[in-house]
Amino acid sequence: MSRQLPQPSRDSINLVTLLAALADPVRLTLMQAMYSRTGPVDCSVIAEGVEVGAPTVSHHYRVLREAGLTMTTVEGRRRVVAIRYEDLEARFPGLLAAVLTPTANT
């Protein structure tokens, strides 16, 4: 049995909150790692490349979810995270590609 954690509706995603969430280097790294994959992925798989403790990673995932960037589904003891591509593209066309494409940040 799985359940989805609370997240803002598409219409309530705020650009300032979204950009503030992406301003943190750890959260940006997590988002870039998810962006380079297709589909939902286990939170622990993405977090392997980040050198912070588990409680800190959980905090960063919560900030991303509460900003409207991701959705998290709890499946037993696992948490699966996915970028809200459709919602974000509808609200802010081209933003994800502009911010998360590796060449966009150089």
C-alpha cells in the first residue's frame, strides 16, 4: 500500500518559493540527479551522491516537495520521489530545463 505525501496544488506553486528551494546547493544537486533520470526513483538512490547525513537529506527532500518541485510517495519503508514535470511546465514553461540542464549552470 502506498500513499502520497502532502504537496501544494499546481496553482499554488510559487516561483519565489521554488527558486529559493533550488538556491541551496544540496537541493540543486538532488534535483539535477533526478532530472537526469526518467521516472520516479528511490530517495536513497539519489541521495548517494550527496555528502550530508540522512536527516539533512530528508529535510532537503521535504523543502523540495513543499515548494512544489517534487512529489513523494511512501511505499512501505521506501520513499519514491519524482519531479512534477507536468505541473511545473504548465506553471513555468522551460524553467526546469533552464535551471537543471548541466550546461545551464556553467
